[in-house]
Amino acid sequence: MESAIFVPMFTDFKPVFKILLRFVLIYVVLVLAYQFYLNEFANSGLDPVSTWVMRQSVYLQNVFGYPSEMVPGKPEQETTWFFVSGKYVSRMVEGCNVISVAILFLSFIFAFYEGAKTFLFAAVGLLALHVMNVLRIVGLNVLLVETPQYSKIGHDYLFPAIIYGSVVALWLIWIQYFALKKVEK
């Protein structure tokens, strides 16, 4: 008798299980690929993507009137320092490049795959996340120069909320306007 109850239940949840399975598989594959990428640059300084993000942040900081430079740390430290307005204010590490967040974003978007528009939305979303991340880093460095007493709240709460809030907003847009179609009455 119990098996008769579970069969319809699993049938009802089959689409949910498929989405969940796609999410997990995509996430695991992307995380493993990213880890292989990071392993290539272990103990050789900051990885190229993080360096690229940092260069853009330094450029914007200079544009906004905060003279900035990149100062590499020891290669085994895998970090580079932001020297802004005559001070070492922060350092760039691999986790600041938004790739981990982008993996989460892509896994969710492709879990709700909707053909070619999935790739287009993923590309636009990745670009938006990248821009938000560079602005986040610039904002944090400006905060550290102008009001260093707020560094903990800025680094630990405010700026992560901005990047994760951007991901959630993109997910909601994807679900509302692209993935789930409203039934016309």
C-alpha cells in the first residue's frame, strides 16, 4: 500500500528532481574545472583571472581619483596588494574574482535550461556579475581609504550582500521572465 503512495508522489516531483539533478551535476563539473584551473597556478602568485579583475579595479580607482597600484606578494601567498592613495588598503585573492559566485549562478540558470536564450542570459548575467564585482572591489577600497573604521562591516556584510543580491536578482529575472511561462487564462 505504501508503494502506491510513493509512485504518484515521485511522478509529481519528477520535474523538480530533474532540475535538482541538473543543478548538482553542472555545479560539480564547474567546480572541478575551476579547481583544475587553480591548480595550474598554485604557488605562482595570483591567478590570471584574478589579476585581470584587479587591473580593472585599479584602473577605475585611478579614474575616480584614488591613485592605485598593484603590488604583488610572494608567489606562494597567491595574493596581490592594492596600494591606494599611498596606503596598502587590501589584497586581492582568488576568492575576489567572482568565479565561485558565477559557478553558482550558471548552475542555477542551466538547471532551468530553456534553449538558446539560456546561453544569452548566462552571458549577460556573467557580464553583469563581473561589472558588479569590479565595482564592489573599487567600493571596498574607497571605503578602506575614506572610512577604515567600517572595513569589517563593508568587507564582511555590505559588499557580499551586493554581489549575492545581484545573483538573486538575476535568478529571479531568469525564473520570472524566461524559465517559467505563465499560463494564459
